Amino acid sequence: MTFINGCNSLTGIPKETGFVFPGIIYKRKGVGVMTGGIFAVLDDIAVLLDDVAVMSKVAAKKTAGILGDDLAVNAEKATGFQASRELPVLWAITKGSFVNKLIILPLAFLLSAYASWLVIPILLLGGAYLSYEGVEKIYHMASHKSHGKPAVKKVHSQAELLKIEATKIKSAIRTDFILSIEIVMIALGTVMTQKFMVQVVVVSFIAVLATIGVYGVVALLVRMDDMGLYMTRRAGQGVGVWAKMLDGAGRLLIASLPWVIRILGVIGTIAMLMVGGGMFTHNIEVVHHALSFLPSLLATLLCGLVVGSVLVGSQLIFQRFRHKE
């Protein structure tokens, strides 16, 4: 509040006696009337919101790369179901993702404050799991030459179908958990020097935005054929160049969906290996320097392949010895 010639600039009331707004009475210390702190609170809120807006932009830029990988991985995980079950399955995965964030966010703030040394080991465990999943998928594809029909199309029993769905949903939620850890940790790293409240608001905002954004785009991708069918029907009701363009676009969406799903499967596998390997190259200095001669993307991919191959190979050896016994 500013004063001119000893008086309040807005009310004209002398500084010594205090100042008045409709419904609110303020007086200076020593005059005997309670101090009004509402404007100080509003000012703090404005500063907090300004800090949150600025840091949210920074955190969003930092996490953009992992969000792209998250999109590719989860799009691949959400495909392969019957058309009538795609959205219910995707909704189940989305709810699981929100639960993951509710678990991860408080733990991330606690670890950051009291046990920051645990953050890197947790990230490395997550990287090992993603690398294992990526290599295991490649091994499964290579060792099963005759793919035939997808499992959901071979199943006739509703109980079997629901069991397969439940297994895939659990796998997708586990993968989302690992990716969510990295998203939260990267976002938290950008606001470590800020006030605790700014950290909470920014990281929570990025976590929610990641879930809504990623699974919203995935929902659009898996329903491409429905959009295409709608467009062709609308084109059938019209005439002229616009109707032909609409019909062509609709047919293109329908025809391209199987290819999009296949491509997302490949991209999702590569993304898992790159994210998993990246957790090792970014957090272990020896590994980072050993692969520094390679481009960053190739280094993370190679590291993910090596870690995943070791884990899958160890599993196969263990299974072989176990069967012999």
C-alpha cells in the first residue's frame, strides 16, 4: 500500500490512524485495531501462481521427450483388443495410471526431502524393468514365427477373454508406473530450488497433464476406424468435391489403422529400450562415458538392449535349470 504526504493513496486517511475499505478495517501496529492480512495473502497467491506458470512451462519442456515415449509405449499396450473392448480397457489403464500418480507423487516428495539417495536406485530398477520388457518382446516375436491370429481373436470364452484383458491391463499399468516415476522425477528436478508448494503444484500438474494427454491421444488412435467410418457415412449424405474428400479421408483412416498399430508396436518397443537404457546412461557416469562416442539416442538404445538381454538371458537360463530339476 502506498502513502502520499502521510496519507493512504487510495482513501486519503492518515497513515498513523490506519485505512478503511468497505467491510474491512485496517490499522497500523500500535494503534490498537487488528491488522488486515488479506492483501498479503492475495499477493502471495499471485506470486505462487506466477512461479507455478513459469516452472510448469520449464517442466513441460523437460518432460516432452519422455511423454513422447510414454505415448508410443502406452498406445502399443492399449491395442490388440476387440473393438468393443478397446475403450473400456483403455479407461481401466487410465484409472490405473491415476492411481500410480497418487502413489508416486507423495513418495517422490518424501524421497526428495528425506532420502534423495534412493531416487537413482529406483530409477535404475525401473530402467531394468523397461529394458527387460523390450528385449522380452523382441525375443517373443523372434521365437514365435507363426503369429496367426491375435490371442483375443482365438478366444471364444468370455471368461478367457476377460482373463487376457486383465493380464494386459496389469502389464500396461506396471509399465505406466515405471514411466510415471521418470516423468515425476524429471519434473521434480526442474523445481528443486523452488518453494515446496511450487514443487507440489507444478509436479502434480505435469503428472495429471501427462495422464490426460497421453491416454486422450491413445483413445483417438485406437478409434481411428470409427472416425473414418463416420466420415464416409457423412460423405454419402453429400455431393461434390467436399463429399469426395471426406470419403477419401475416412477410407484412409480405416485402411491405415492396422499399419498404425503395427508401427506403434515397433515404436513402443524401441521407446521402452531407449527409456530403460536412458536411465542407466543418464545416472551412471561410467556408462555415460563408455558410450559417449555414440549419438545419445543410439547409446540409450544399445544400453537398453544390453541390460534387457542380460536379464532375459538370465531368466531363460534359470528356467532351463529349473526344468532339469
